[in-house]
Amino acid sequence: MDRTMRIRGAASRGRTRTALVVTAATALALTAAGCSSGGGGDGSSAAPSSGGAASSPAAPASSASTLNLPDLHGKSLTVAAIWTGSEQKNFQKVLDDFAQRTGAKTTFVPTGDNVSAFLGTKVQGGAPPDVAFLPQVGVLQQFAKSGWLKPVSAEVEAALDKNYGKGWKDLGASGGKQYGVYFKAANKSTVWYNTKVFEEAGVSEPTTWVDFLSTAQTVSDSGTPAVSIGGADGWTLTDWFENVYLSQAGPEMYDKLAKHEIKWTDPSVGKALTTLTGLFGKDTLIAGGAKGALQTEFPASVDQTFAEPPKAGMVYEGDFVAVNIANETKAKVGEDAKFFPFPAVDGGKAPVVSGGDVAVAMKDTPAAQALLTYLASPEAAAVAASQGGFLSPNRSLDLSVYPNDVARGIAKSLIDAGDDFRFDMSDQAPAAFGGTKGAGEWKDLQDFLGSPNDVAGAQKKLEADAAKAYGN
């Protein structure tokens, strides 16, 4: 899922969680980007001021602006999203730019990890935010059916037609109506590693799952646990599963499982879980063992990989890991910290998965629609992208605003994918199964991490929870 990008829970999924399956050519482009610059985006360049885009690195995209926003002096709006910490600070600059352009007063409200529950409570209490960011397409579908969302205006629709591909528009639609603007995306198929640990162990970047496990064993044998897993946040475990399943079972089976057209007791699921036991079932490869991983939240899983001394050699999650590294450790991305693409499994294609946060209007007001129009523009994307640790699906964004070549390469891969993508599986599911802390898939995979030898038991529990949530 930003999901979350997401320095989620304690930071995000920025995770943004909308999964993107890119063609082999795109995957190769990502690999080339990583190799050419030696790692992912660093998120360390100077952030723009809270003033207009013209005074910030966003200027290249804004210089030929045709953005026409209304005068909103005297108007206020509340914006709710999962983001906290550095990700919230970065997004605040986007809201500041909107305020400067329109005169509107904006207030950011963090939702906590369970976005659907938070917003549901607000709706029931008669006080929904003007605009909310949803990290799951399944939640957008549910909210739209419940009548909690307001369709976009003609101005927003025009901005989407101009700046987004059909695939991204479709992700924000339900029942033939357009509701959302995908503002933030993330590549969630990146494995980050401590270069010093790799050098001391004498290992290089693996390209296959077999090589990955061999590398992990060598790193552990050298004296540093190989992999840091943020198992206290169940969404990270869904991402592990999805990357393995996509590469191993292939896109068609992935689509079927995402729609619950096949059961979680299917042999393909058992095969993917068995593959994961190669890591989950070996405590010596995991920082703190499985028990320790289940007590480690995502931000801490990154921090301990790049601590001094390091407590792990690698950590898996999306490109948004760079934000955590830059803001929470002394490591320098591209030097002390680099990444490699998630390895291919059993001869399949290396998976490329992305997440995304979609902005929706929950109040039918001019201010809410104006913010959606702004968020669909390259001007808004430029303010965010220039700070690092951010990817935009906006095809009109000038890629020069990204802070380094690696970030530009990853962004180009996202745009070059066009409409050839698929969503994160758990984000397509009803929130009760794919997006609720302590329940459904999140909890079932946490239980599996704690007891990885019971593959059949994990499958039965996953299927029972899925059937209940999907209603079939």
C-alpha cells in the first residue's frame, strides 16, 4: 500500500499503497537508474520555502503555469492524511504554496494508521475533513458507495485529463464517477542496504531470490544480522508477500487473488509463503529474530540498518526509505546507503510495485475542489518532488525538479510505465482484510512471521478472513 512513502504508522507508507506492476523494460530502467548513481533518492536537498513555487526548486515547472485558482481569502479547509514526521512537514510546504496562491487557510490533521476508521468516525459525527488522502483504492470504493465522497469538478477533471494517464484516472474513479487525484506515488520494490556492511561481508547486490538468501547468509555470517523487518507494522509484511507472489505466480494469478477469484488456500499462495520462510524461518538472518521483528515498527527497521554500529545489513521497503535515512540517521544515501531492485523469484520477472495516496473531497465546497485542482497540477507536484523522498504520477511534471539523478530515474520509470500497472493487492481488498491494524491480512502475516512453518494454517486463516471481508 504510500501504502504508505509510508513512513506509515510512526511515519509513512508514502507507502503510498497502490501497487504498480511495470513491464520488464521499466524494471530494467529502474535497475539502470540505481546502478548509474549508486542508490535511491536522498531526500536531502534543501526544501523550498513556505512561499510560492517561484522561489523554490519547483520554479521550472511553475514558470509556464496556466493554473487558475479562485480567490479563497476568508475560507478555511481541513486536510486529513496518514502522514506524520518528515513526510507531514514536506506536505505542509505544498499546503503553504496553495495558501499563498489562493489565500485559503489550511489545517492538516493526521489520521493515524487506520485511515478508514478515523474518517468513518468523522463522517458519523458530522464533521468530515474537506479533503482526505486515502492510501487504499478499496477504501475509496467503499467510501464512494457509501456516499461519503464528492465527485470532482469540471476543473479537476480537466487537470486530470491534461496531466494524468487513463490508468491513474481510473484508480480514482468509482461507479463511472471521478472522485480522486493521485498525488503521491512510491516504488515499493527497493531493498536498501548498508554499503559498509556489504563491503565487510564481501557481497554484491543480488538479482534473484536465491542470491538474496545467499547474500543474507553471508552477511549474517560476517557478524551483522542480514535483514531488518518492521513486522510491528503489518503492512510491511503484505508488501513482502506481494513482491514474491507477483514475481513467482505472475500478473494473471496476482489479479485473480487480488479480486478473491481464487482462494488464499490456492497452491500458488502456499508456494509464495514457503518461499518467504527462506527468510522468515531463519532467526539468524533477521535483526532480533522474528520476535524482535514483530516488535519493530517500520521507521525503526530503517534506523537500525543505518545505525552506528549497524544492527542489520538490509531493509526492504519503498523509495520512501530515503526520507527516513536522510532525516533520522547519519548515513548518506548514495554513499552509505544504496538500494537494489527486489529480486526475481523462481525465474519470474523482477517485480516493480508502487503505492499511492489519492486525494478526495469529503465536502462539496469550492475550497475543496480548488485544492484538488491544485493537487492535480505539476506546480503542486514540483513543490513536493523538489524536497526528495517523493514520486509523482503526474506526467506533466518537469523531472528536473527531482533532487538527483536516481530520483529522476525512478520517477521516469513510473511515468514510462504508462497504463501498464496493477494495484497493491491489499489495497484492492476491503479495508477489513487489507488495511486494518491488528486484523485481516496484516495480523495473519504477523502471525505467520511468528510461526513460519505453519504455511497451511496461515493460508486457512487468510482465506477465512478474506472470505468474510469480501463477502464470498
